[in-house]
Amino acid sequence: MKARIKRLLAGLAALAVAALIWLPCLHFLFTRPVAQFRQEQGLSPKATQLAARHLQLWTDPALRQVELEKMRVSNAEWDFMGRGYLVWSLANMALRNPASQPLYLQTMDQIIDETLRLEQQEGMCFFLMPYAEDRPYVMQPAHSLFLDGEIALMLASRRVIEEKPEYRPLLTERVNAMTERFQKSRRMMLESYPDECWTFDHGVALDAMKMADYLDGTDHSALIHDWIAMAKRRLEDPKSGLLISTFTTDGTPLIGPEGSSIWMVAHSLQLLDEDFARDQYQRARKELGAITLGFGYAHEWPKSWPGQPDIDSGPIIPGFNISAGSSGMALIGASAFQDDKYLASLAATLDFAAFPSRTHGRLKYCASNQVGDAALLYAATLGPLWEKVKSGKKP
Amino acid sequence: MKKLLGNKPAIFQRAEFLSPKDLLQRAAAISAVFLLAHLAGLREYTAVLNGTIGSVKLGWNLSAFLAAIYIALYLVVVVLVPVLVLAAVILLVGRCFIHKKENPSAVSNLAR
């Protein structure tokens, strides 16, 4: 009996020691040099593999249909955002890898043309969640800044790589319409859904305007300056200093700062106000970012403004309060602000917990979906497009 | 004949609980079950982690169930299996050390 107890205790002690040795080492299985995810020049191995999978989706309609159908069951927005992230990624890839530019441009055109066709054919609600139709938009005629901003940025990104005359009036029309509505709105707050405005969508829309200035010689700098001044005044959470995510047209906050928004917001601000962008990233990193045992992740809400899990946050892992949505988007923030330590730790988590699947040099993450993988591809490729526009040299 | 059919190979014989052999047997069994789940393609259903249905045909509930099985097995394989193997090694090294100290000439089955 005594020997048995002794053996059991020895076994338990061995298990405890083994766990103490293994758990801190686990991340070494998944941590790779940051250049595996993002490189200063050219394309990283991960970007190449993710891009191969996306290009396959756009050459195989049946496969694309399956992927889009799976996403649209949950959220029609994802179908649309997946297109946006992919077009912006391809623009960056075209600048990183000019030899493949014809293929990238062809795919960008295919995505843009199909998106415009669907918007025209099915109406703007095709890419929105059903509650867009529950009540009328405050500003009439109804427009969603979510759609207009992202489509404008797709058109502009394509034109930065190579001019396409057919897209010039389409971009001008969107940008002029957004400008007009900004001027009409007392507080410069435009709706994505009825009386629901998103900081994310404002950032993207203003980026599109900045790119239109670069392409067509227009000047929206005063509007951009005024909007940023307004955002600092009205949209910052007083406790964390982070921009809130959602608000009504009169500026009443609906949802506080969110990880699934703020990382991309900080990146979009890089084109508009570098200092403000960096300040937002650093605050987000402090309030939302974390690394435990070598694995990086992000929370959805700061302690000062807790929220409820939703379609954007994804499921929240209790205990650590890890948000899949925020952790995925944090890769965009870390990559944009060259926070290599955090980026490498997030990439390790991605390979540990997002279930990568590689076939014939094509990579997808099984725990992700098309929009998630497109956002990851964007994180792995972003940089050159913003730099080109910031340099101010016309094509 | 009885010996041939009745006796399980040594590796399948039940070992004492928390002995090195027991830990290794458990690690092997878990790995084998995970391998089966992996080969059956359950990894594809983990899309439920981001709120996407794993398969439109199978529906939400079955997709989520298959995903839960895969995720649990994966975590056990990545986190627990190496701990079991390491613990077995620690026990073997410990026993070897004690045996050597107590009886330098003894030869015994340390794994049991």
C-alpha cells in the first residue's frame, strides 16, 4: 500500500514537473522569425501561400461559392469585406512583386466588377446584415458608408497600381457623394446602418479620399483634418483614450472601443495622421494586447468599457478573455506599426490555434474563413500602398 | 496456441497506473484517436471558432460538435501528450537513479 501511494505520488510529481517544463516551451513549436509572416521587401512565404489560396478561389467559381455561402449564412458583410481585404492585399502585392502584376490586376478587376454588379443588381442590402432594413436611414437618400468607403478604396487601390480609365468616374462619383454627405452632416458622422456609424468605416472612407487626392489632384485635406479633430473631441473613450467603435448620427456612443475595429482603425489613420495613428495603436496594444507563454492575443474590450460578445468579436475564450476577431485584426496593427515582437507572437498563436491547412503550396486557416484569411493576407502584405500614396508622387 | 492468441503484445498489456508505461500508453492512445479525427477531416469544421458554419450541408449543431471533438483532441495532443511523454522519461530517469543508488548491479524492468 505504501509502495503504491509512493508510486502514485511520484507519477503526479513527474506530471507536474513535465508540465512546468513543457508549457513554457510549447510556443517554440510555433514561433517563427517574423519574416516568415511579413517582409520589408517582396512577399513572405506565408503571404505567398495565403495569396495562392485566394487566387484559386477567384479562378474556381464552385470553390468560391462554397466559401462565400458558408460566410453568408452568418454575415453577408464578410462576403463584402473579404473582397475589400483581398483587393487591398493584391495592390500591395503588385507593388512588392511587379512581375506578377498582370495576374493581380486581373483578379482585382474581376472582384471589383463582380462586387459593383452585385451591388447594382441586388441593392446595397445584399452586403449588409438584415437589420439594415429594419428602419430608414436618418440621412436620405440612404447610403452605407461601409459600402461606399470600401468600394472607393478598392477602386483607388487598383488605380494606384495602374490607371484604368473606366474606374476613374466610378471613384470620383463615390468620393463626391461621400464628401457631399460629410458636408451635410452636422457632426461629420455618416451611417453604415440606420443611425449607426462606425469609426472603422470612416477611416476607410477617408483613406479612399486621400487616395483620390493622390490620383486625381483633388484636395480633401480640410475635410480629413476636420474629421480627425472631431474624432479626438467626440469619439475618444475618456478612460482608455481609444476611439469608440460605433455611434449614432448625433454622436451618442453605441459600442465602446473594440479590438475587432481599433487595430484596423489605427492602420487606416496612418494615411491620415501618423501621430494620431501611432497613439491609437500604442493605446490599443496596452489596453488590449497580451502575450502569455510566448503566444500573442488580444482582448475585444478594454477594462474601462466591457462589452458583450457579438459577430465581430467572435467567441470569447474565458479566463484570458481572448477574442478571435480582435486577435486576428491585431496582426494588421502589429504589422502596420512594425511591432515585431507582438507580430511574431500573434503569428505563433495563429499557427497554434487557427489550424493551418496546406495543400499544393496553398494555405488556409481552418478556424478562419475567407474574410479572416484575406485580412491575414492584408496583414502580411500591407505597407507599400500607403507608402506610395504618402510619398505624394503621382503615377 | 494459447500463448499466441491469448497474450497481448507487451505494448497493449495494462500497466500500473501512472507508471512510465501507463503514461506512454495513454499518450499513444490519444495520438491515435487524434490521427483518426484528423484523417476524417474534422479539422475543416473548426471554422465555428469564428462564427462560420463548418458545413452548410451538416448544419450548425453537427458542425459545432465535430469541431469541439477535433479541438479537444488537438489541445490534448499538443499540450498533454508531450507532458505524458516527458513525465514518463522523468520517472524512468528517477527510477534508474534510485536503482543504481540502491543496487548498482540490479537489472530489472524499470518501465513497469
